[in-house]
Amino acid sequence: MTTRQTPVATPAGSSPRGFDAIRQRILWNRLITIVEEQARTLIRAAFSAAAREAEDLSAGVFDIEGRMLAQAVTGTPGHVNTMAASVGHFLERFPVHEMAPGDIFITNDPWKGTGHLFDFTVVTPAFLGSKLVGLFACTTHVVDVGGRQAGPDANEVYEEGLRIPICRMARQGEIDELLLAILRANVRDPVQVIGDLLALAACNDSACRQLAIMLDEYGLEDLRATGDFILSASRAAMLDAIRAVPAGTYRHEMRIDGYDEPIDLALALEIGPDGARLDFAGSSPQSRFGINVPLCYTAAYASFGLKCAIAPEVPNNAGSLGLIDVTAPPGSITNALEPAAVTARHVVGQMLPDLVFGCLHQALSASVPAEGTPLWLLVVSGAENLADGRQGRFGLTSFHNGGTGARPGADGLSATSFPSGIRSVSVEVVESLSPLLFVQKALLPDSAGAGRWRGGLGQILQIRHRQGLPFRFAAMLDRVVNPPRGRDGGQAGRAGRVRVGEQALKSMGAHQIPAGADLIIETPGGGGLGDPRQRDRDAVAADLAAGYISPACAESLYGFAAQPVASQPHGNPAA
């Protein structure tokens, strides 16, 4: 998720003018620097590959009322926008008058945090002397929370792992060792998990120190004036962007694979003079498996989809997000109620921006991309033979993505995560952290949806255990039965596939990969945009030369019969 480094123009009478306005913009940039350094501190200190390599995290600064003022550019919408709402829950449990210097608060409650147990949110009050001046919050994904291990197979959240209510992680600088002992006793890799939690605390602590330095440098007692300026400017700019969309109610539907039966998603997007309302009434009821989405995660990705389509340069904070109202029927797949299982909530939740784009296409047809692929996770665990002759265990969450949908005026991005924005983890890192060996990792020819602008390509991953042992793969994958759809005459991307040899595996659920066997994952391609026959001839020739499309595809889909340049199938390194 990106954000501008300066607020947009401010309406008359709502914020400072002249020199004071310039000063507030300088303070805004300083806050962005602080929260970005907050995120970078987390990355440097984190133990898990999810945070350190993939940047599956968020960081931000809040005023003492719990309003998010600024977020780090580094991070994911699912973490940032759920974190924006979660700080309010922390303040309900621990009002500001109960906070003291050195306090740290924590939770992984799916309904008050990020939507599943694997993400921990940590909140730290920031003081200037003895005065509370703000709050810093951060989130990251940990490798294990106990329970059944990662996967969508549970029927209740109680099976999915340890749930920590909003509580103190530290009181006036003293870490709660009992809390850490409970965590150590309930997770399979306590070194990584505790290391990541301490990294969360460390990055907030660093940000608190930097904020105190900033306030002292500019002679400020608190963030009130700066916060009001940021939020009012952001709100005004977001309202302008919403009003630029033709008023009305737009509806769109999508069918996705689900766990044991298809899931239908429905959205009514209402654009009005005072904001936007997104209503998911008509979506399927919540599942008995762990693909359910708490409303906080639904709101996070739905608001992100709207904002990145109509106001990508408006800062993402309480001012801009406050104009977007997201609702869904209680007990539906997009508003799952406790104690629903929710580990794989990303599979459904990350489809929601495409649903928003489908609505906006009716109002702004030239401004939205075709459908793409949600995050494809490589969640693996098992035994490994150690150098000293003992047998140990490994566990790893890694990210390897499909193609995004074609964009107006541009092709989709290959092997790239959207809307999560999570980076792919390199082969070398995965192999250094586990006994896994990548036999193959390459872009998949002919996987992109054809169009005037084609979708992004998927990729093929072939993975084996170096020591020939069996291992566990937790599949939480979609777009296998229902591939990403094209738009305006563009074709669908190629559906994903997961297999051992030629034996197809279910795209949802835990699999034991037999000893000596290779796990093969083929991620989906993004949908195309526009009539393929209108694609630029040089672009078709370039795709042929790069091996992205076959001669047969070039001729049948694009009407391009020129002699293709020699290429090696499956030989293009994935992005």
C-alpha cells in the first residue's frame, strides 16, 4: 500500500495557511519518515521470513483518540487497515489514563486485530516526559500459533491455535514473562515466535523515541494540531475523489472456489455526496471451514480496493478511511462471527478489491484492471535430519504469487502479489531456512489472459525435500476452478493447479507429500483487458520472443502468424 509524502491541497478555512501550512507539511513528512523507520526496524529485527523477507507487516502512528495519522509505505493493506481499526479496541480495554511509560499491549484476536490468529498487533503509548502524546502500532505474521498448524481445515477458531486477548505485554518496562512462557509452551517454534513479538515491541519503542525527538525539535507539546491538519486535508481530498465518481449504486458478483463448495460474493457500491457505502449483502453464508472473513478484514480490503482505484495518492489514514462505510450481514462469509474458523481468511478477503473494481467498471470503465490472483502461500512443515544425527522439525511460511489482472494501458504484472503487496520470498532464502529444494521456478507460458493488454503470467514451482523425507503442505489456494476473469473482451487467465506428479491435489486442505515426491504448484495468470486482436503487433512479437506465449497461442488468440523467435518453454525466471 502506498501513500503520498505530502497531503493534498487543503480547502479554505479547514486548515492552516501560509507558513503554518508549510510547517505542518514538514511535520507530516517527518511522521512518514518515523513510521517507515518503524517498519524497517521490524524487518531488521524480525526472525520469520514472513516479516524479514516478504514484509508481511504494518506500522503506523495514532493520536490519543485512536485515529491513525500515518502509516508506513512498507506493509500490506490487510494489516494496515485492520490495524487502523484495532487501536480503538485497545483503547476500550486500556483507556489512556491507565497507560504509563514503558507499557506495551498485544493481541492476536481475529475480531479485534487482523482477522486470524497468526497476526499479532502490538500497541505502545508514546510519551513526551510524563505526557501521553500518541500511540504506535505494528503487526506481523508469525510462523506458528499452535493448534492444528496453518491451514483451512479447522471448524472453530479454538482449533486454530492460541488466542491472546488484548492484554499487557509489558508494564512500565517489565516484560510479562508469564505471557511469553504461555506462548513458548503452545507453539512449535518458540524462538521464531518470541523473536518476532520482541521485534514488534522494539520497532514501536524506536518510533516512540523518534517522535519525542521530533516534538522537542519543533517545540511541540503534542500531535493535536498536526493530526487535525493531516486528517482534515486527507478527508477533503478523499471526498473530492468520491464525488468525482458518478453518484449511484453499482452491483457486481463473483464466484470463487471455496473449500468444499463454491463461494458467491456480492457487492453493492453506493456513491453519494458524503462518502461511499459498500454492502456485501447477498454473499454466501459463513463456511464451516477456516476460510471465513471477520468484518475487520473485509473492511480492510474493500476500502483498499476503492481507494486505490479512485484516490491512490490520498494519504491512507482515519481521515480518508472514515468516508468509506463497509457492511456485511452477520454470519455471512464476509462477516463471520465467533467462533468461526478463520485461518485462511485471506483467500476470500483478497478477492474483494476485484469485486469493488467490478462495480467501479460500470462507472469508470477505463480506470480499473481485470481480475487477478490472491496470495498463494507456501506453508510447509515436517521433519529434517540434523547435522548431529538428531531429527528436528522445520516450519515455514513463504509467498509465491500468480499474475495480476491487465491494467488500463498496461499489461498485468507477472508472479506479483495484488492486492496484498507482499514480496515473494527468494528461492535461496527458503532453501537456507528449510530442507526444501526448488527443482524449478519459472514463469508459465500461455498462463496470462489474452487481451489488448494481457494479464500477468503465473509461475510453476517444483519443490522436494532434499533428504527425501515426507513433508506437510497446507493448501489455501483459490482460482483453481474459477480463474481470474478478463474485462472488456479480455480473456480469463489460466487457472491454478497443485499436484504431485500428474496427480491433482485439492486446493484447500492439508496434504502429506510422500517421501521422495515433488510438490508442483502452478499459480494462476491474470485476466486480460480488451480485445486480444487489438494488441500491438510488436507486443505480441515481444511476448513470443520472451517465451511468454506459444506460436499457437499467438496465432489463435492474437491472429499473429509471424515466425516466432526460438525460446525455451518454462525457462523464464519468475519475477
